Amino acid sequence: MTLASRLLAGDSAILNEVCRGLIHVANDNLIARPWGGHQLPAFKGVSPKGDGPVGETFELSAYPADAEAAANPSKVRLADGSIIDLPSLIESAAEAILGSRVKSRHGAALPLLPKFLNVKSLLSVQAHPAGNPECYIVLEAEAGASLRLGFARNVDAQDLGSRCQRGRAAQEALLELAGSRLDAGNLQVLVAPLLAQREADTAALDALYDRLAQDTMERERVRHLYRDIHQTYWHVLDSMNEIEVRPGQVIFNGTPARLRQNGICSAEVHALGNPLEKEMLLLEIRKPGTTYRAWDNARFPLREIGIESAMQSVNLTATTATDFCVGFLADSAPHGATALAACADFVIEHLRIPAGRKLVFETRGGPVSLQCLAGVAECTAVSGEALGQLQRGSSAMAPAALGEMTISATAADVDIIATRIL
């Protein structure tokens, strides 16, 4: 029998061995997205799976109630080469991996979904249910790269919702009018560059109208539909704070303390990326769960949106960019652990270990998510047993039962993001 089959059969000796070590997950978990870029394979040190854009990787995915997490579970390769998916491993040994505190709060599932994101095109305008903040750590960013986060002015939910509905209706009508002459993918290629410009070139617009219309009356209808879409596109983006990002920046997307209802910290409305396709590479740390799209920036083909749910979930009071920009990795302690952000469900720390130095790390009775941003780290148990390496772009989970380990930087400085699950 393989180690994986013995684990699934409940072999207590193997379970004990796995849960007192570092749980390494497969690193080639690339997911294609139309908004993605081509930086993630190189960052993770893996080969691309095709020529298309890669948008994200689910680094530690073990939450079956989240549809995307369930579709992309993390894989754990065991010592004999056999593979077990992380949700099954946690289900087999929830107490040892999660610890009693986390298991009692969340059940036999990992209530965290860290991702690496390679954002090139603008993502949808999104919201999450109350109590679901998220953090973005900028790893690489092209000059001028930005994201939208929080409303820049007080917003009336009914007004913004109506504008989004009107823009969506115009989008649906334009797609129907294009009909058999142009499929949704080709329509996206034509329209997206024009929408990204506040004032599109007249000749380019005329070319679009001519491509979609067969007569003068139809051409006028195309013009009106495009105008409605364009106005909604920019009205929604301009209602939010635009944050120009830089490498090493830490952005915590959580309701500012002065605006929290009953003390609950939630994600503010957000849209990662920017119309000009300035590329960025991020580590996103958030809880798994529902995402509501309030507006999809007129993307074709059409995707499901939930305007009403989104408007009910977000803070509608004005915020500023400084509410969310909490610091830079460069400001962390030169050796040791520095707290970056925290909420009721997780605490994010930056572990910095100079070349030739060591750091003793404790799990403190709960699981810890580990993402290596730079260098190669050697991990060792208290007993002296080797627990394997962490290198740039890789992830592992320190189970609660591990207790304590030593992380050593070998030839170069090591940077690790450690998220403690509460």
C-alpha cells in the first residue's frame, strides 16, 4: 500500500508522522485566467502549461464549501511519491493539523485561501460577505500598476446599483446585436481597448460602429449602447480609490476601524488591476467563501453578477487610500518576525532571515500557512529531523502538532509570509 492509501485508511502511525512534519504542497498549480499574465511560472520556478495567461495559484486550498477551492484542492506529495489531496489529509487528522481551537471554530477544513495572483487585465468589481477582509502583498509591479479599493466618496447603493444594471443591460443588448457576425470573444478584443480609454479615438469608435452595424439606424443604436457601457465603466471605477502599487507594499483590505459596524472587519469594494494593463504580481491572503461581482467591467463573454448582494455587503461610506496602505516589507525587522496585518480570523507575519542565520518558529497550537517570497530555507524539527525546503514561490503548512521548528537561511536572505489561523 502507498502512504497515501494508508493515510486514507486511517493508519495512525503514518498520520502521526505526517502531522508532526511540514506539509509541503505541489508547486505547479497554475490556473489560466483571461486577466492573467506570464510572470507566475518563472516566479514559482515551474514550466508553463501552455501559451495562455496564468492568473493565479491556490497555494493552500482545503475548504470544500468554497466552489473554487473545491475545484482546485492542493496536492500533498508524500515520501514515497504518492499523492493525497489536502482536504482529505485534513479530514483524516483534523485535530493534529488544525488544533482543537481552529477545529472547533471551523470544522475539518482550512479557513484560509492564500493565492499568488498575476494580474494584467482589470478584474471585476467585487465584494465579500461581512467579516471577510483580505490582504495583498505586492511582489512585482510594472510602473503605473494600480488597483481600486474602497469608495472614494459616499455612495448611494440604489444609484450605483441602477447604473450597474443599466450598463449590464447595454452590454447584453450589444452582444445580442453583434449576433452571428461576431462572437463574444472577438467582441471583447474589439471593445476592451476602447473602454480602457476615457476618451477613445473617434476613428477607432467609428470602426467599431461600422463593424457591428449593418445600417444607419443600427449604427446609432450601437453608438448609444457603447456610450452607456463606457459611462458605467468609468463611473464605477472613479467611485473608488485608485492605489498605485509598488513592490513590497502591504495593502490590508479591511473596513477602517472608524467605520466598522459592531466591530466587524470586512473587505471593502475592490477591483484589482487597471484599464491600461500595467502588470503586477501579488500574494493575496483571505478566507475562502463567496465573492459577489457588482460589475464586470463589460467583459465578454458575460459572467454572472450579483449587484444587489454586493451593494448589501460593502461599506458605502467614503474611505481614502491611506486607510488600506499599511506598510512595506522593507520596513520589517532585519531578523525575526514582524506583524503585517491582523483580523479576527488570521494574523499575518513577515519572517526575515538573513543569510547564514536561523529563526525558531512556533505554531502556538494552530496551523500556519507559509509562502516563501525569496531565498531558500531549510526547515528542521526540534529533534533535528529535516523537514524539507521552502524556496521562492513555494508554500507549505505547519500543522498545529508540529509545535516548533527551526528555519535556516542558506546562501541568501529568506523572506517568508506566515499566516497564523485563529
